[in-house]
Amino acid sequence: MRTLVIALPPGEVGSTRTMQMTGQDVGVVRHQRSPQSPLGALNASAHRHAQRQEEQPRVESERVGLSENLPNSSVSAWPSMDNPRHVVRTKTAIFGAVAVFVVWSVATYLLEGAQHTLLRPDARMLRALYMLVANYVVGIGLAVVAIRWTRVPPTRAGFGSLRHALIAVTAGSLTGALGYWILGGATTHPVVLANLYAQVLGVSIAEIVVCWSLVGVCAERLVGRSRRALSLGLGIGLSSLLFGGYHFAHSPPFNTLQWAATLSVVGIATGIFFFASRDVYGTIAFHNWLGVLGVSQSLAAAGKLEEYQQPIISLYLTGLLGLGLLVVVHRKVAAPFSESRQLDPSLRRERVKIGRTLFELFVGGAQVALCMIGAPILRRWYNRWGATDHETTEALPGDELVPVPKLGYTRAITIDAPPEEVWPWLIQIGQRRAGFYSYDALENLVGCRIHSVDRVLPEHQHLERHDLIRSGPGNRASWEVMDVDPPHHLVLMGADPDTHEAPSVLEEIPDRGHAASTWQWVLRPQPAGRTRLIVRQRLRFGPHQRALWHIVEPINFVMEAEMLRGIASRAERTIRS
């Protein structure tokens, strides 16, 4: 049995609610005001503690999300507007939410509006990239990180129980389908509707999460509980206005002032549904039909509806991916936030692990998105990240393996540890070894089964020529050791995915369709017991692979930069300990 004391808002000074918690049950057992009793003394002490911690929310349930479980309680999920710190934090949350909206809009314009992606059924790869980067990584991932940062209780942000979601989805689907029929949808063909629904689904998920679950709820909290009608009006109005403006980043005809104004009005209907239901899934089901209505009318006007009369599997896969990501976000991020912080230590460690995984997934994914979007501008910077002009041009061990590369980079980092302390961390890299010290969550998202360790593994401190270092199970990328000289350099070369051997005849590689690549690691001692760790890749490939490697390049930078930082932090921690 545990007892939780929660300080009440101003106006009820000296009053506390004492709750007994057994497992998941929370019940109000006594409301005591007498300062003469032992419990009264405890109440007074708790109130003085709450006053001393002005930087914390006045209402503790704002942080632990207990107010949803306390009917008839005067504690609230709303911040106290009497505390200037809360006002500043809520305003900061609004600015952060709008910043996420701006990043999302820019990504949408670069990957959809400028390319007319949604009006081109044949542009399947570009559509998948748009969905993945603009909507899933930024629109869902970055927005959910912002929602958690703003400390919005999950139920207020639309992440409630399964039963509530099922009811809301049913209501949203029926209401949305009825609206599509009343407003004169351009088609009733079931396959066309299925294709359009799947095409719009990923966009709708991002729109609801960014515009309403993030921006709308933050705007609602800015006013406070005392002016309920004004707070709802502000939440609905701002989210609807931004929703309409967001369409300037889309392809025609949505990027016109007339459409933006029309969609802002449509956004009001979505906002009313969201704040009435407080459910993300039901709002998506409702809102997605409105998106199908607009897209079907624009495709009918362009005479392209017949191109959607055959099932487009890629649309279904991207739609399901977005929905699955939303479910993961709900289960792994929102749910833990809504419960008490007084957890069993083993459960706390598990949630730390979950939080780290999601942090890596979304922060690493956001970096990948930004680097891919800004690749034309950032390419020279990330291909020589941390390296000096001399280091980018000097000869390194292994350069002779790919003498004339088509792509390549040189990156470097300075580590406050001698080479002898850095080498053990480098020599043990690999799948089923020590990992790669990077964003494991992103690597495991594609099935690499990487688990980076924070200790030196004695059983993996020796490599010989022709040993194999894998990046994942099966026929995933692997490297053959071509040269090893502890603690000076380690030279790897990409191995054939079938034979797991490095190519021996470089001239045949482009014709066979395989790439020849090196992965060269060089450690150089520096004054004051420091190390300069240099990594280089030299890559040669066939002409049909150029687009692929230009897409992989920014992803590789994000992962390898984190890997360099991971090696540095581990080696420096060893020295300090």
C-alpha cells in the first residue's frame, strides 16, 4: 500500500487529498483539513513543499496525469495561470508547436508541392519518400516528441483507451463517409476509394497530430480552465487556420488562397470533432474522408481518376505503416506518461529503455529527414564533417582498394583519450558483437538486430585479415577485414551479400551491379594524450545505382556521426573512470 499526497491549487490552501494506491487502483480515502491531527501536519508539510518548488506545476496531477482518474476531484489537468512560470512555459510550448508545424510544411513543399507528387500515380518512390520523411518522421515523430516535451496529458492530446478509440473511429468513419456523400464526392468506385483513402491516410495522420493534437491542445492550454469556451475557440481556430495555410505547401489546386480558406473552414469541422471526442484515431477516420473528397475532385478535374482503378499496393503499405507508427507512439510514449512516477524499479528501467528507443527513433529520424531535405546544400559539409582540409586530401591506408571512387567522404573527431584506449571500442564493432554505438532503434527498424554495448568485450578484441563484420542477419551488408594494425588503423571492404567476400576484380563490379566500397578507420596520437579518429569511405558503383547512393549518403552521415560520438564518449568515460 502506498500513499500519495497531492497539493491542491491556490484557493484550497491547507487541503490535500490522500490517496492509497494498490497496483493500478487509485482511490480518495480521506479529505482532512484539521492541522492538529498527524495527517493535518503531513498536509501542511506537503503544502510547504509545493510552495518551495515553484518551478514545478502547482497541480501535481498535471505531471503525472492522475486527474483523468479522479472524478469529483478539484485537482485539474490544467496549469495554473496565476503562476507566471506556467504562462511562460505554455507560451514556449506554443512556439515549439508552431516550429514543428513550419518544419513539417517545408518538408511537405520540398517532397510534394514542388514535385506534384500526389497528382502522379506513377511517382511511387517519390510518394513513399514524401510519406516517410515529411509525414512519418516529422509529422508524427517530431510532433509526438514535442507533445511529450510540452507535458500534455495523453488523454487531452487524443490518446485515450482502446474502447474510447473504437467508439470514436466508428463515429468518425460514419460521419466522414456521410459528409463525403452529401458534399458530392467525385467517385463511388470501391477500388478508387480504397486507393485514395490509403493515399491520404498518412497525410491525415500527420495533419491531426501536428495541427490538433499538438498545436490545438497547446493553444487551448494557453488560456486556462477558467475560460473554457475561449480556450476551445482558440484551440479550434488556430489549428484550423494553420491547417488551411499548410496546404500552400501542397501541389495544385490546394496551394491557392481559395482552397486554403475553404480548408480552414473544413478544419473547423475537424477541430470540433477532435475536441468533442478527444480521440486521435476517430478524428483521423473523420478527417480522412474530407481529404478523399478533395483529392477525388481534383483528380476528376484533371481526368486522372481512371488511373486509380487498380489496387496500388504501395499506397496500402505506406498507409498501414503510418497507422502502425501511431499505435507504437500511443503505446510506448503516451501511456507511460499518464501513470504515476512511483514505479517499481524494474518497470522504471524498462520504461527508460523504451524512452531511449523512441528518442533514438525520432531524433535520429528527424536528423535523417533534415539531411535528406537539405542534401543539395549540406552535402559538402556532411561529407567532410569534422575533418581538416589536409585530412580530406591525404592518402590513408586502404585508398588503393578503390583507386578511382565515384563517391566518398572523410570525417573525423578528436577524442580525449590515447589511441590505446580508443582501439578496443573500434575493434569490437559489428552485429552480434558490440554494435555500432549509433541509433540502434533506426538500425533495428530495418531488422539489423543491433544492440550497442557500453563496455569492452574481451572476446571481440582480435580481428585478422578476411574476418567478417556484419551489419545484420542474413544477406545484409557486411565488411571483410582487409588490413588491421592495432592501434593504428582498421581497413574494411564491403563484401558481396551472397558470398560475404570482398570483390577481387574491381573492373567487373559496375557490370555485375555490385558496389565496391571501403570503410577505413585511422587513429592518430595527438598531444596531451588525445586521439584523432579519421573515417573514410571510397565508393564505386554502376550507373544505375547513382540515385540510390545519393539517397543513402545523408542517412549514412547521421548514423556514422553518432557512431563517432559514441566511440568518443565511451573511450573518454573509460579514462575518467
